[in-house]
Amino acid sequence: MSTVDAQVHSPIEGHEVVHGTGPGTTTILQLAITALHLSKTTVPDGNSIDHLQRPRKQITLREVAYHDSYEDCWIVCFDRVYDITTFLSMHPGGHDVLVENAGRDATIAFLNAGHSKMALKSLKLYEIGELPPDERIYRYPGKLTLANLPD
């Protein structure tokens, strides 16, 4: 393993200066690990549960299934539940495509329609909750998740 031959401040060993390849020498790997620890920042990515986020109401797929009509239209998209009843008449593609997916997971239909980033952001206006962890597909704590999920 390579060692640092120049004068380097070593936060790992507690030495002020490191010279050559003696017992007080810090390896490049140790410096890299230290740099990672020092530069570690907490940036919410939408996939992690952050203590600053408001808790979302847990809504099961069974409950969503009861809201499957033009008068009462809920959908699931990216494991979040949305009440889009008031949006049906405003949807640029017509209300039929939304009502077809009412009461169920509409994520694949949403992705296949080629929606803009603005459409993705506008979902937030209609969010009423999220699926419980055991029913999620896209946001499962501690497992692989789909990249670039909306908040």
C-alpha cells in the first residue's frame, strides 16, 4: 500500500506532520477515509427518511382501491397516494386516462406518458399520504430504490 512521503497533517494518527515511511506514516487509504468522514454532508435525497420531513399518513392499497371513480379518484404514484379528484377536469390528456388508473398504482402509466418535470412536481399539490413500508415498490427503507424519485 502506498504511503504519503510529503509533509501532511494527519488527523488519524494525531501527528502534526508525517515524514517518509515510518511507524507514524499515514497511508493514502487512511487519508481518503478521513477525507470522506470530514466531507460527509447530510443532503435530503427524497429516498431517505429525514427527521425534518413531516410524517405522511399511511394509506393502504386496499383503502386506495375504494376511490376509483370520477367523483372520488385516488392514485398511487411512486408509493405516494394522491387525491386527484379536483384535477380530473384540468388534466391536459383528459380525465379518462386518469380514471382508468383510479384506485391503483399508476406509476408505470405516469412514466410511460412522458410527463415533464413540472408535472412531476405538481403531484405534490394532491398528495394525501404514502403506502405503508410493506406495500411499497419504489421507496423501501434500507433497500435499493429508484433513482430521482420526487420528494
